[in-house]
Amino acid sequence: MPLVRIIIGSQSDLPHAVKAVEQLHALGIDNDMYTASAHRTPERVKSLIEAAEKDGVKVIIAMAGMAAHLPGVIASMTLLPVIGVPLSGSALGGTDALYSVVQMPPGIPVATVAIDGAKNAALLAGHIIALSDSKVKESLKNFRKDFYK
């Protein structure tokens, strides 16, 4: 069963998502990935969130560019932790997406990483999961040890 669900707003976001998938695999964290748009396919987003809760997913990583509503919409539908990854690609270089993701209203938090920060989103998801999973905690310790060599 996946512990992390990655949802991207468009297939064009796939190169960014791959970075998160690779990092999650390196940590030994099962994950899955879907494409769903907060604007074009809101019912699909809702069904993916409902299924995530039933399937035991612990963290959702949502990636989107430009208006980047996807992370906030997802956060409004669940109590699972949501990590938003604002993506570049717009005329504003991703700052529009960053502002959209980080400026959530009180009561609907979205953890936000840097523009195109998919790898850090995966690591943050790992930290959340490590609170109750000793294998993931050990993987993170090893990652850090290797990182600082």
C-alpha cells in the first residue's frame, strides 16, 4: 500500500514528480502518482483523496504551476498532511505558484517547499512518516549521513 500519494495537475509536471518518486524509493517509501486538475477534473481530485484516506496513505504531495490551486483544494478535502510543490514554467518563473500554495487561509494548512522542490517534498513526507515508522527513520538517518560526506 502506498504511504505517499503524489498528485500532479498536468502530465507536463511529470519530470518534477519523478524526482519525488526517486527520493521516496530511495527511502523505501511506497508511493503512487496520479494526474488530476483542481480546475478541469475536481471530481477526480475528490475521489483520489477519498481513496487515499481509505487506503492508508499518510501524506499527499501535490504539484502544480501557475495558479497552483491543487495543493490547497486537496488540503481543504482532507486532514492528511499535504505538501505543496509550486512549479516553474510560467512567465513569472513559478513565483505565482509559490504565492498561491504558501498563502493558504487560516485553518487549511499546506506545507510548502521551494519552487520545483519535489525532492525536498519527498524528504519532508519521509520525516512525517518516520514519526511512526522506524525503518523510514533509519533510511532518513542514512540519507543524512551520506548527504554530509
